[in-house]
Amino acid sequence: MNIKSYIQENESRFLDELFSLMRIPSISALPEHKEDMHRCAKRWCELLMEAGVDSCEVIPTEGHPIVYAEKKVPGANRTILVYSHYDVMPAEPLELWNTSPFEPVVKDERIWGRGADDDKGQAMIQVKAFEYLVRHDLLKCNVKFVFEGEEEIGSPNLGAFLAAHKERLACDAIFVSDTSMLSAELPSLTTGLRGLAYWEVEVTGPNRDLHSGHFGGAVANPINVLCQMMARITDENGRITMPGFYDDVEELSAEEREMLQSIPFDEAKYMEAINVKALSGESGYSTLERNACRPSFDICGIWGGYTGQGSKTVLPSVAYAKISCRLVPHQQHEKISQMMTDYLQSLAPDSVRVKVTPMHGGQGYVCPITLPEYQAAEHGFETAFGRRPLAVRRGGSIPIISDFERVLGVKTVLMGFGLESDAIHSPNENFRLDIFRKGIEAVVETLKEIQ
């Protein structure tokens, strides 16, 4: 039986099994759902066993448990590790949902409910593709599954789990279906993610708030100084002025720039969607290069002084800002974090004191398009969607991907099937049934290439 027929014959069961997961409110961020997290992990174990793994267990961590399963194929030379997560975001605001978030339904050829896409639906794609290959004796590689329960809260215990089980998790590549495509008509594979460094900056002047009439012009205003410091971090060409910041930045190859230019992108619609009259950024680069392939600096929040109703003529004692840099592969977030701390201190005049507190960060990631497993995924997507997927970089950050490479020493293929219209993390999360079906086919054809 071919995969299309198998999906058609078993789709009702697939959805029943997916719905059994979606009905469990596995919200990692809320302590009252701790038992639900265990229930969801256990349910995934049951479904993985039914799909054909040799063994499955729920492994405790300092937080929520991790599901680990594996299938060994006699004589196999390659091993693929499939990563996913079973935790979901809170459903609030509930009043904006058109259906009950934890009572999934199919309507208008879409699955509706929390986790439909992120990431229970996408994880089910991987599991059902695996099931088909096992039941038809077509699987030629070993497959391991790691499903964690803390991705939505930053995966605080996954790194320790990887280190503790490094030999057990040994593999040739990792498959992750937790990203998105450009569109249903334009399939894509994510080949790069940006890293992140984040700080809080505190600028202190006088030992108390002062009368701006008595002291203004004679004593440094911390808000003024903070704004001046922030303004100096980027220049008129949109480049970050911190010495050494670009030392490890790898320029895009001509081939990659050409691939980016082939992505359909309407700059006018882009501006209209966010209601801006013009775009800005680093000179010499396109918008797609700026928001995915180049580093950036942003002030994420700034405050101090009096912000209440009416007026208060005050020269504030302290001003604060939260700032971040999106980093590109090869930029080490720890190194950049220290460099920024030192740079801000160097920008501060003697009239104020500056405290910089590094908060969190993560590494960027690039998957070579020459990687055999990437090329297998490329074939799988082309077979299922009818056209070769575009290779795209994304501007966001998924720190666990760099953890996989750092600890396990292997690359990850980001073969996500989400769409912008899926509304992940928002009310009315959904997943198109046609993408669900094509996703299963794409993973089947990908795994058939790996022997």
C-alpha cells in the first residue's frame, strides 16, 4: 500500500490519536498542570509503542519528564533522532477562541485546538510516517525519539539530559518538525537561525530624584545619558559600533544570496502589514538578509523617572533599558555578552554609574545544504508538495538546536510544516489537513532516502 492510500485509510485513527494528546492541557508554564504533563508524556509513550518502536520510557528530569523511544533496524548504518515537544502555551485569552482550546475539532479542513500545529500535530506527522515505514518493512535506518515537556519555557533541563545520555542519543542527524514553511504553495526548509544575547542596563546618577529646575543642566540626567549611550550603539549605516562585534560574522556566499533573492517577497505588502512608511537597517543588505542573516541590535524596553498622569518636574535618579542582539552563526553569545558589558561601561561618562546584567542567550545555527540528510528532506518535500523546497534562514532563535550540535556533535534538519495562518501561541490555533497529509508523505520519502 502506498503512503497516500495508507493515510486515507487510517486518517480517522490518526486524528483520534492526535486528539487524545490535544485534550490534555500540557501547559508547562503553569504548576497546576504538572499531572497533565505526566499524562501527556505517558500517552505519547503508548502511541510510540503502537507505532512500532522497540521501547519507550518516560524519563524524569528536575522539571517535566522527557519521552525517549527507539527503533533499531538490523544492519542499519544510519541513525536519525527525532526531536519534538509535548508542552503547549497557555490558551488565554479564552474569550477569543471560536472553539474550546482543549477540545479539538475538524472544521473547514483544519484541525482546531491548542497544539494542533505547535507541536503535537507536527510531532504526529513524524510518528505516523515512521509507523507506515515500520509496518511496510521500508525503514532502513535506526530512529530515536526525544519528546520534551519544557520547550515553551526555554528547555531548562534538556541540556543536562543530553549530556547525561550522550551515548544513548548518538545519531547521524536530528529531525525537528517545529518550524514553518513560506506558504502552502511554496514549501521551504529552514537552514539557519539567529542566536541571541540579552541584557538589562541600569544607569544611576544622583542618590535621589532631584528638582529639575534646581538641578537641571548641572547634574547628569540618567535617562538622557542612557538614551545617548543607546544611540551610539548603531551608526548611520545601521551597523553596530561595538569594536570586534563583526569579527566572527560570516558573510553570505553568492549562492546563498541568490537563493534568498529567489524567495517571493513583496516589500510593499510587508510594510503595509505592519503600518510603516519605510524600512531601515544595515546598508548594503536586503530586507530578507537583514531580518534573518545579519546581526541586529534593539532596545526592547526603556524606562525611568515619572510616567504617571500629568507632569512632575523631576530629574530621575535611575534609568533602565532592556536590550538585545540577534546574532548570526559563529558569533558566541557569551563572548558578545561580555563585549557589550565592557562597551557600555566605556560609553558611560563619569557623571553616572552603569550596571549591566546579562540575562540569557543562545547560539545561532546553520544547516549545510550539502548535508545528506538535508538533501533527503529536500527530496521528501519535493515529492510530497510537487516542487523543490526553498532553503530559507529565519530571524528567530531556537537555542536547543545549537545545544544538539554542541553536545551530540551532529546537525539538525529543520523540516517544519507550519504556516503563518496556523496562529501558534494564539487563540484559534489550527493546522491544515492537507498539510498534515503532505507532511506525513514528505517524512516517509525523506526517511526512505536514508540507508
